[in-house]
Amino acid sequence: MDWFSHIGSIKHEGRSSANPLAYKHYDPKAIIAGQTMEEHLRFSVAYWHTLTGTGADPFGEGTAMRPWERYSGMDLAKARVEALFEFLDKLGVRYFCFHDRDIAPEGETLQETNRNLDTIVDMIKQSMKASGVKLLWNTANMFHHPRFVHGAGTACNADVYAYAGAQLKKSLEIGKELGAENYVFWGGREGYETLLNTNMQLEMDNLANLYRMAVDYAQEIGFDAQFLIEPKPKEPTKHQYDFDAATTIAFLQQYGLAGHFKLNLEANHATLAGHTFEHEIRVARMYGMLGSLDANQGDLLLGWDTDEFPTDLYSTTLTMVELLKNGGLGRGGINFDAKVRRGSFEPEDLFYAHIAGMDSFARGLKAAAKLIEERLLDEFIERRYRSFTEGIGQQIVSGQATLHTLEQYALENRPIRNESGRQEALKAAINEIIFSV
Ligand code: XUL
Ligand code: CO
């Protein structure tokens, strides 16, 4: 079956191309900073937005024209697998991600749900083998069904917690079966609406225990994926426990889990937390906790998660600076956790959207490599902190300074002179680089 018969393979045609169904910047085999673009940018398609999403919002039903939606039940699930692999092939993308409930419908019982999953996982496995496509990560959707109204790993009801454990166990088995490179935990309902009815300490202890059980079970079955936690500050709950990178790292350290997890950071989650994407990546990097990225962008005029495709070159450039400085993402990738707008309802919009995101990251990569090569920021930052390389500054850095020596120095050192931070000049220079690549 050909689900996108009117669209061919998307090729790199370069900056001068006027073809909207071609890459202007993403050239998989082009070498940037010693590696191919394909190696730097391990792009992934998100099953939930691209195959399962319908364009429904709280005010109206779905608008998306998706030819596979004429089926239902397991036939629909199978058609989506076919559509996914055709889509990946035409885009030239090598990875995808899914929640368990994206790929197969829930049955009347957990047993039936798991049988549905087995059928689709078999089909996905065959398609992965035939195409060479890999699973960047899978996850368990423990937030959609009404049983998770009060949470899953932080539920106030032990029966719900046990159900979540069973679902997680199956999900880890699926990850192992499909050779997932990572496994993601996003705590969709792991938070609270009000402290008035919440035992926060018990909920967080329970959540940590569930993570511990997952680590143990993965070891038991020989599933060696990198575990990732995806922070988000709010939505759907008013307060999500994995608020941002710093909060999540503190949680993992508090419960002795930091060695088993890294972070999957998402641009729109960063801005909801009042941070830039590059801030979140920097924090994770500082703690050796950067795992993978969910690429999208929010709308700063709106207070919720809009999951737009990333097109802001400033953000993709600064993101790629962080990635290059980190020496890449290892087994992580750049997953388009992004959806076409409700008004962009035609199947070809899925191609335009991914092309826009991939080209924005490819251009960001080129700009970032140039920025680093020209040492524009590095040189400025080195100069800015040069007082810490000698004298009293060096004593501070090496830990030799005491309040006595600082006082002695300050009493004799007058006047103090500061220098400009030159923010505007740096931004103008970055603009020039982005325009030039
Ligand atoms: C929700 C979100 C999720 C996770 C996976 O905001 O980002 O789709 O990426 O559960
Ligand atoms: Co996400």
C-alpha cells in the first residue's frame, strides 16, 4: 500500500532550490565538524503526532486528512505502521519513537491489550529489519486512560500503581524486543492539582521506587537502553514533579538513581518552565545528564504546550552549539515531538513540517560549527573570566582562598573595575553567522 503516493523521496537540492519538497540545508552525507550531518542529527519521527494525531483540540474534532483513518481497530493500527515506514523512507529519517498506546488499541483487559501490542510489535520488527530503521525510544502512556486520573507512579491508589507497573513491564519488554536505544519516562500525570489532598513525600518515594523496579527489570531481561526522564513543569497537572532539568537531577540524586538515568529535554517544556532550551541542555550537560532531545518550539504568547515544529534558527543554532560542545548526544537523538497546526490538515503538511524542522536544525548545525570554529563566544567568555586564571582568582578556583585572604586582598585593591558584557554585539555577530550559512 502506498500511503503518500503523490510524494516522492525528499532530496537535498541546496539553498537555491525553490522546491518545497526538498531539503535546502539538510544534506545527510555532508561533513560538518568532522562528522556527517546524519551522524550529528539523529532525527526521529514521533508516532503520536504524525501517525496517531488527528488535529482535535478542546474546541473541535480532528481535521487531519489521513488516508489510514478509514480503518479502525487493529486494521487502523496496521495501516499506521505501513504509513510510518513509507514516511520515514521518503524523508530519509532513520529513527522513530512511540508510546505503547500509540501503536495498538487498548482491549477489554490488560491481556487483550498486550496481545494487540504483540501483533503490532511483530509487524514493526519486520519493517525495521527490512528498512534498517531504528527505535530511538519507546515509552508507556500512563496518562491518557481515566484510571490514571490521580497519577500512575504517584497515584493515591495502590491498584493503579500496580497496573502502571504491569504496563511499564510490558513496555520494557517491547523496548528490548525492538532494540530501543533509549527508554523514556515522561510523568504525564505525575504531579498534583493541590497540596490540600496530596502526600507529596509518599508520591515521590513511590515514583522513585517504580524507577528502581524498572532499572532492576531491565537488568533482569538484559534490556540495555539508556533510561531517560523527560522534565515538564506543568500540563496536564498543575505542578509536575519532574519540573525541569535541575529539579529532576536533584530527584535522581536524592534517591540514588542518577547513575541509571539521563534526561530527554524538550524545547517547549523548557519555555513552559521559564527557561530557554539551551539553558536546560546546559544544566544537563554540566551534570553529565544530557541524553536526548524532543525538538519542537512553543509560542511564547501562550501558556501551554503547543508543540510546533522547530523553525527558530536562533534556538536551533544555540541548541547545536550545546550539542557540539557535548560531543554529540551518544545514543540520543532529535525527536520531532511536534505536530502540524490544526489548519495544516493535508498529508503533505507532514512532509513540509518535518522538512522545515530538519532544515532548521541542519542550518543551526552549520551556524553552530562556524561559531565554535571562529571561537566567537569562547574567546569572549575566556577573556571575561580571565581574572580567575591568576592571582586571587586562581586561589579562589583552586580552593586555597579563605575569607581572611579575600579580605586582605579587597582592603588593598581599589578601585574595582568592571567590563561590559557586550550582549548586543554578540547577538549581532551571531546573526551574521546564521545569515551566512
Ligand atoms: C508531552 C510529551 C510527551 C513525551 C512522551 O508533553 O512531550 O509526548 O515526549 O510521553
Ligand atoms: Co516530549
